[in-house]
Amino acid sequence: MLMYQEKLKNITVGIAGCGGLGSNCAVALARIGIGKLIIADFDIIVESNLNRQYFFYDQIGLKKAHALKENILRINPKVLIEAHDVRLTSENIPTIFKECQIIVEAFDLAEMKQMIIETVLTEMPDKYIVAGLGLAGWGHNNLIKTEQFDNLFICGDLISEVSPEMPPLAPKVGIVSNMQANQVFDIIMNNIK
């Protein structure tokens, strides 16, 4: 076992949202051997999700949290996964993610992103939060970066907003979600004893 794998097996990461960012970030963390994932989402898979989310055509209509758990276990059956089919709120986030050292924000809506960031920073100040912002459209690779604000890390270009002309698509969503996973890994290796 490699040195980092020994450390990872004792870590629990929360994934708040199992769509494009959350599903791909969770898969990346499972592939490197994270010990436990706590994933939460209330939504179901629809065909339009398949252009960027880690789901399959035959999973259309299934709950995202349960389908993602199934997919991750096919990749790495050693990962412990706690799946919650629930809409996350400022009231239930501290309970659902209480054992996590790091929480990944993976919501679509700006108000939901703000809600979880504020909840984690005020109610769970000992936790790290890794958010995604600015992942619409394509191109602009050199603008994608990570910025840190104390225990908050934001991955993305921080400017491109989703719209009908600039939808979220697999290449950019994949880059940002893997940046989030890489940032989680970096936090684990450098900040968690």
C-alpha cells in the first residue's frame, strides 16, 4: 500500500450534490482510494444529465444518490458509501456531514452554493469546503484555477455562468470536478493529521 493510500482510508468526504461536479468528483476520489464518501442529492437522473454526469442511459429515472453509490462501488468496492436521498438545507447539512473532514459543494444553483458555503463556514468551522464556480460552456482553459479563502477553496473560472447559450458540458465540468477532487486530496495530504 502506498503512503497516501494509508492516509486516505481514514478520511470521510461529503459530496453535496450528485450531478456533474459531484458525481465526477466522487468517482475521482473513489479511484484514488478515499475511505468513505457521504453523498447527498434529492434529484433523479434525466437524459440531459448524461452529457456531463457519471451515469448511464439505463439509469435514467433512478435517484442520483443511489445510482452514484452503485457506480462507485463498481469502480472501488472498498469505499464505504453513505447515500442520502434528501434535499440539503442549512438545518440538515451539519447532521448529514458531521463526520466529514471535507465537504465538496456541487450544486447547480447560486443560492444553494451560497447556502452550503455559509452553513459550513459558520456551523462547521473545523471543516474544509471545496466549491465549484464558473464551469459553463467550453474553452478558456487558462482561466480555470483554484482560489483559497481560509477553509474555503473555489475551483473554476469564477465567471462563466450557465445559460442556454453556455450550458454545462462534460469537458469543462470534468476539469472542474477533477480539480475539486485534486484539491480535496491536497488538503488531506497537507492539512489533515
